[in-house]
Amino acid sequence: MKTPQYSSIFDTSGPAETAALAERFARNMSGGEIILLYGPIGAGKTVFVKGLAAAIGVKREPVSASFSLMRQYRGARLRLCHVDLFRLEEGDMDNLGFEALLEDEEAILAIEWPGPMESLLPQDRLEINVDLLDGDRRRFTVAAMGRTSAALLKAVEESI
């Protein structure tokens, strides 16, 4: 893993706080952001994506994209592309068309289980590791891997 330009840690005490944290991120996004979500099953990655969706005005609640690989949602001001690569390997990435998503300046790209796609990703991105704590508590360790992502993360910190 490369050294992040900036990093921060956020703790939440349940799904509502996880969604609220994601909403803070989304309020500071303008499109073109790439978010990688790491963590075990049940950590809250999809809950985080639901918070992003709510903040940009998506009318229907996102569901896990595990069986469809990708789902797109239209919000009031941006689109959200929710990708889940849980069942894939790096060799499966050929000809799936994800490269075009990486250049979409009108969408937020949120990728759960991003391992198979990491070699395709640009340097400037947010990497979020979600750790399970006791009960419904979660720890979000966020690494900003570039200048734009670092500015976004600092703006989120200032909004808390």
C-alpha cells in the first residue's frame, strides 16, 4: 500500500451514524471521486453507500451489488456507481467496462471488495477500512491517496 497523503479515523455507534458519516463525505463531493471500501462482511460498507446515496438525493435505497457487480443510481446532482467485486479476481476485470467509470466526472464511484480492480485505479482516491468494534460500533480508517482526496477528507473533518 502506498503512503496516504492524509488520513483520519472516525468511530460510529450504529447504522444511523455510519450513514450520517457517509452523508458528510457526499456533501463535499462534486463527482469523479473514487471510494474503496474494505472490511469484513457485515462491517457496514453497504450502509456507508446508502448514506452516500441519500445525501445526493437518490430516491431508492441501494442494495448490495454482490450478485450484479454494479448498480447505478441517479441522484439530484450526481450519480452513484456502486460496485461490489466480492466474487471476482483480477483476471475477471478484462472487458467489464469499469475503466469508463474511472473517468466519469459526474459520478461517485464506491467499490466494495476492490482488490481485483486495484491495478486499474488512479492514485487519487479514498481508501476506507471499516473495522468491527463491540456491538454496532464501527471504526472507519480513511486514507486519502492524493491531493483532491486529501482536500475532501479535510473538509469532512471540518464539518464534524
